[in-house]
Amino acid sequence: MFLNKPKIIRISEVRPEPVANAKGTFIRVLFPPEETPTYSMRVFEIEPQGHIPAHKHPWEHEIFVLEGKVKIKVGNEEFILEPETAIYIPPNIVHEYWNIGESKAKFICTIPNKPSVKH
Amino acid sequence: MFLNKPKIIRISEVRPEPVANAKGTFIRVLFPPEETPTYSMRVFEIEPQGHIPAHKHPWEHEIFVLEGKVKIKVGNEEFILEPETAIYIPPNIVHEYWNIGESKAKFICTIPNKPSVKH
């Protein structure tokens, strides 16, 4: 089940947790899958020179950049994202992230609670 | 079906459309339901004194405030949201928005592509 009442949360109220296998990367889960019917909302912070290695999964991401400069490789394409810019990453495509700026990169990353396609 | 390749979009690339029945409110759809497997991401802008009237629907919202000061009423509770703050609004609860600041209010509003619960 999921929360049947509103939940308000500030980023600063959530302790950042290091992301396993990534370098200089922290996640704060604002709305976890246990609390939501359909998808989860998280905030990622990547330190300068930080990196999230290539990975894939059978669900999409919808990402919105809040701060900094992030390079994202999706399949064989590379994109540079800055604030006010969003990216949709389809299910089952390998993706990888780098902070290529000189300050912290910060973005909202949403993710479905269950696979969108078959493995 | 949905997009099987990445899509990158800047807010400024999307024409703002007035929101029907609302006052001083504009929507830009970054990732519409036709392009996405699970949920859609939109950006709302509400002018000072703008207002989105009370409404409800059988799906949730997950909202993240980017700019300004928004009052949101959910059921009988009222919340003031400022940047860096997010709100989860459960399905089937009446909600209503006001810009109570002196500048534009801007927030990301995500929404499932189909109902999360029965009507």
C-alpha cells in the first residue's frame, strides 16, 4: 500500500546516503516506493569528478537537473545537462553519469516502483 | 508505446500553455504520457495571485518546488512550499494551489499515466 495522506519534505530533512559502487555520489529518497503508488522521487548529488558507473534496468528514469553540469551517456550517445534541463532515459538502456563541472551537481531522479518492461 | 531513445529537453524549449479553469497558471509538458511508460513530468508556473482551483483525480502527484512560494491545500490541510521542498499528494484527495509570493512560483509536477486507484 501507499501513504493516503500528504507528505511534505525538504531536501535538507533527508540524510544523504552514499550510492554503492559510485564515486562521490549521494542519494536522498524523498518519496520511497513503499510510500507511493507508482514511482519514487529521489535527489542525487555528485561531487566534482564524481561518477555513477554504467548500469541498466527494465525501467525508465525521468531526471531534472537542479544544479551543476552532468554528462550522461545513454547507450552510445552523450549529453551534457545543466539546470532547467530534463532527460528521459528509456528502460533497458545502459546509462552512466559524470559530474564534469567544478561544483556539486544535483538532480531529481524519478523511477517507477516496478519494471516497465520485461527483462 | 513509449520512446525507446533518450529525450533531452530544456524548459525554455516548451511553449507554456494556459491551464484551463486556473488563474495565471501555465503548464509545460516535458515528458507527456504518450512518450513515457509510467508517468509524465510537467513544469507549472503560477503568476503572483494566480490560483489552481480545487480538483481531485484517482492518481497521485509528486511535486518539487523550484521557485517562489506556493500554498497547497490538500483535503483540509494547508501547506506552504518553497524551493527545495517536495510534496506527495495521494490519489482521490481534493487539492488546490495558490501563489502567495510576490514573484512567479514554479514547480515540477509528476503524474501517473493511468489511475493508481479506482474512482
